[in-house]
Amino acid sequence: MNALANLPRILLVDSNVYFAKRVGEALQQVGFEVIPCTQAAYALTMLEWNAPAAILCATNLREMGALEMAPILRADPNTAHIPLIAIGGVNAGEQALLEAYRAGCDDFVDRRRSPSDIAAHVRSFLVSRQDGFQPTQMLTSAETDLSGNLQHLDLPGVIQMLGQARQTGALHINAVDADGIIFFEGGEINHAECGMLFGDEAVTQIVATCQGADKGVYKFVYGATATQRTVLRSATDLLLDAMREFDESQRDSEEGPQLDSEQHAAPDKVEKESL
């Protein structure tokens, strides 16, 4: 069965008719039906009777763009599940990407990329969203080029090793309650997922959870790439944050029993003083 059998229709919202035509044709070539629209407000009315697999919307529309559309979609239970991919332009960069995620968009793509690249990006994003990433334990040795036990080499050491070697690929991690994935591109972390978390939060959660774990495995798939960028900070900063969170959780767990014992001792002390 085609992986996109349930994801055939894209609602493309852009006021540039020439751009929309080129991107629409590229999307059709990779298996989508495309519904073009020049106004986001009108596009919202179309969702009531013809919900698409995803919405590809420009951020620079005159009245309403992707950033303004996102909160409207998320506020309605009938449309909250529809992926919204923002199309940015002239000032596209890390700040534009961050603004798109903060607004509630699911992904961001630079309109200066070729139509074929945009179409491939959209297709990869939707396939990844539908199929998800493989759990670490399901990866066979034939699919991985580097694997090991976190007892022998801790996760920060693995991350630093991949960064220094400027590797590109996906690091799958399973330890304690964490089953996550961290993507590298040229040694830089550019995407991560762990449960409901993604981006910077996912990285710190994975590292903090794995720190000091008695059991855990990692598997690295060379060449695997992410369909989106969600990590905007350096690996060093993220590792420091993770270590700080781990230390704080350890301190809290140690102080908890001590406080309990002091609270239990306090009534006895008062009773003795009263006597």
C-alpha cells in the first residue's frame, strides 16, 4: 500500500500564482492532489467540507498568513490535527523557524528552495508524521553502522564523538523510560524527538534521563536526515542544561527523605519540650 494513501490532498495557500503553480506541479509529481488558494481566510472555510492531508501556507500574505492561521486551526477540535507547514521567504532563518513553531505551525520550509525540493520536503514530513520513527530496539544491526551500550560509553560522550567527527545521521537511544532520536547534520544536532517532546527539550530530556542509567543502548544510522529543524542551540549548551536538570533532580530526591524525617521528628521534639 502506498504510504501516502491516506494523505493525498494538499491545500496550498499563496498569493503568488506563478510560485503556487510551480510548487503545485512538483507536489503532483510526488503523488499529491493540490488545491490552490490565494487567501488564507477563504482556505479556512474550505476545511469544513474538504479537509486536506496538510496545509502549505505562506507567512507573508496580506491579511492572514501561516502564523495567524495556526492558532485558529489549533483552537478548533475539527482542524487541530491538520498539519500546517509555513512557507517563509526573504528573512527565512532560525528566527523565522522559531516563530513558526511558537505560532503553532508543524513545520517550516524556505520558499527560495526549488519546487522539487519543497515537494520532497513535504512528502518526507508527512510520511515521517504518519509512520513515525522506528523504536531503537527494532533497528537491526544491518540498519546501523554504530551501536553500543550506555554502560560503556555515556550518552554525552556519544554525542560529543559524533559532533567532533562531523557525522550526519540519526542517533536512536533507549534507556530507562526514554526512547528517543537525535538527528545530526555535519556534527550539529538539528532535530530530536522523545515522546511528546521535540527540539531542544527533547535533547535535554533524553540526556538527563539516560544519565547514570544502569541499562541502555544507542544505535546510529549514518546518512539519515530529518525532515525539519527543531534544535536551535548548540550541543554543548544542551548537554549543560541536561546535566543541570539531572543534578537538580538528584538533589531533590536526596533532600526529600531528609525533609520527611525532620518533619516526623519535629512533633516528638515538641512533645518532649512540653513535658
